[in-house]
Amino acid sequence: MPKVEITIPEHLEMQIAQMVERGEFVNREEAIEDLLSTGIKAYKTSGPMDEEEGATGGGTGLEDDGMMGHDDEYVF
């Protein structure tokens, strides 16, 4: 399996660590792989928003979901 190195904000790392501590995942690697996979599947299902929809306000209204005071925090 290919290796990928990323840098994430500390608050995301803390959330992942908490999920592992609660036993939701065996380890960080499994958590990140599963969360990334889930996010990609969700993206494929909803697809990117067309520029026209964004300009006219015709988007899904989900653009702000998951934004908990952090511009880089998203809910998968």
C-alpha cells in the first residue's frame, strides 16, 4: 500500500487520538484510513458544487456543516 505523509491541525490529531482511545479504531493508521475513505465516498456521492450554484445560492446548504470555528475542520 502506498504511503502518504500529511500535516493536519492539532485539533484534528486530538480528535483522532480520542477515537482511538475510545476503541473506535485499533490505531491511528486505521482511523485515518477509514476516515479518509469515508470522506472520499461522501464526496463522490455529493460531488463538488458547481460554481454557478455557489454564485446563485443554489447550493445544498451543507457548506457550513462541520465548521466548528475552524476553517479547516470538516465532518466526514
